[in-house]
Amino acid sequence: MPLKSMKPLARAPLLHVSVQESLRAYISDNGLKPGTLLPAESELANQLGVSRNSLREGIKALESVGVLESRRGIGIFVKAFSFEPLLDNLAYGLGGALRQIEEVIEIRRTLEVGLIGKTVEMIGDDDIAELRATVDRMRIHAERGQSFADEDQLFHTLLFRCQNNDTLARLIDVFWLAFYKASDFVNLDNVDPVATWRDHAAIVDAIEARDVAEAQKRLDRHYDGISRVIAANKKSANVGEAQ
């Protein structure tokens, strides 16, 4: 089926913005899927009625937000949706603002505690076994005084995988990664990895016992630990500023 053409721009007070909007509309109007190769630059520029340089500015802007992907010597492709551009900007925007990091954690806490009951109802033995294995790896790291960020992320992914909710999974990743990306800007090291490992083990115990109230309490208590890490960093930052 032939693709619909883009309409030439009638007026362009901000040409690069108009080019971006037209490219987005072109992708939407034609139902283009991730991985689809767009027409050549010359054809797109001709359809829009703009120069190739103006077209390239619009393409670069859409690349920066993860809509398009340039492959050298091949062309421009529609890119699969990803939260990565959002995460990069979110973490940079947070910078050293611990209050904003606290707000991100509070949203994540409310989301997970509110939905853990559904996990208790739905989770199968295979997922529980994977959670146990992940917690065991946490224990090994904790006893060595090591952090275990990868296992932590996997744990929270496994916790809600049984719900088959892609949007939930992506949101959990957004909030988790925003916190750990913010560690590049402020010191959010876990000073007590053993306590964190025990928190995770207690959550799995409650889930395996099919005890919703206990799972909610244990998960909420786990976030108390994260809040204490942030509070300690806030106190340290305030002392440093006072000096």
C-alpha cells in the first residue's frame, strides 16, 4: 500500500519545530513501526518544501528524544519507544537536588506498595524461585560489604513481572534508574547492604506466605531504608554548606 505524503509547510516561524511535527505526523499517519526505513532525505525535504539542512536539524532533534535513529550509509529509521532519553534528562535534571530525588522515591514507593497485593495473588512458583535466587546473590554481595544495584533492579522487576503490565514495568524502571542515575551527581551509597538484603528476603517470605498485609509492610519498610540513606546525605550536605 502506497504511503501517504507529507504536506508542504505553509509557514514556519520555527522551522526546525515544524519539521519535527511534520515528521512525527508522517510516522503516525502511515502507522510506521519501529525499524521502518524512512524515504531518502531528498524526498522528505521535497515533500516538506524545506532544505536538506533544515530537514537534518529536525531529524537530529527527533534522534535526541529517541523517535528516529540514523544509521550511517543506510538511512533514517523509526526507533522503538524507549524511556532512556527521559531517564537521561531526568537524572541530569535532578542533579544534586535531594528533595526531588525524595519525591521520585515516594512515587515509586506508593506505586509498588499499592500493587504488591496483586502480585501476592498472581505470582507463581517459578517467579518466587527467581526472587529467592536474586536475594541469595544479594546476600553474597552484602556479606562482602559490596553493593548489588543490578540484583536490586532485577528484584523489583521480578516482583511485578507476573502482572504482565508493560507500562508498570517501564515505570518501575524509570523510577529505579532515575534514583541510581542520580547517584552520579550525589553520593547515595548504601551504608548497610546487609540490612537491605534482609529487607528483600523478608519481602519474598511474605509473598511466599501469600500474606498481603505483611508484604505491604515489608516493602514499605524497605523504602524507609532508602529514605534514611537520602536523609543522611541531606544532613551531610547541610553540614558541608554550613562549613
